[in-house]
Amino acid sequence: MNRSMQTERRWSVRREIKTDVKIIFHNRTYYAQTSDMGIGGMFVDLNYVLIPRDAHVEVIMLEHKGMERYISFQTRVAYVTPQGYGLEFRDFQMSDFRQLQEILFTSTYEDVRTA
């Protein structure tokens, strides 16, 4: 089943935002790119790594226009597709949350899905 056909329960709008991230899972580091983001989570294009559903991974956003520093998120794998992973945010610092809000609500990217 592809991502566009999947039924997902979301409480926030997702926006098409592509940015580089570092994924840390079981002390291993992988590099990927986001394809969309929202207040509740993100989708990362990472189709060459096997991470199980419900696994906990750390995501570090490496760069984005206007970002003052790296943002770090503790996430849970909400779903897996052949293209990548839907990650749900679990825990992050308030300053990281504020910076995420700034990226989401001041960017010019399109809304891709709503809750």
C-alpha cells in the first residue's frame, strides 16, 4: 500500500517540507530527508533501513532555512512503507518545539494533508 492510500489519524496539518535529518536507532546513524512535517510528526524518506513499527528513534534536523541550530526529536515509528517511515514526535525541548512551529507556520510550503 502506498503512502497516499494509507488512512492516517492526525491532529495537525502536514506541510511538504524537505530537509536533511540524521536518524539514530540502536546507536547507529542514518541520513535521510523529510518529505512532510507537522506538529505531531514527520515522514522521512528512508527506504534502505529496517526499523520496526513502534521503535523509538532520535531525529536531528540538520538544516532548514532560518534555523538557528539543530533540532532534536525523540520519535516513535508510527507506520512503515516501502518509501520510508512515519514518525510521531514523543519528546523534545520547548525551544525545539518553538523552532519547529516557526518552520511550519512561516514557511511557504504547501499543506499536503489535514487531520
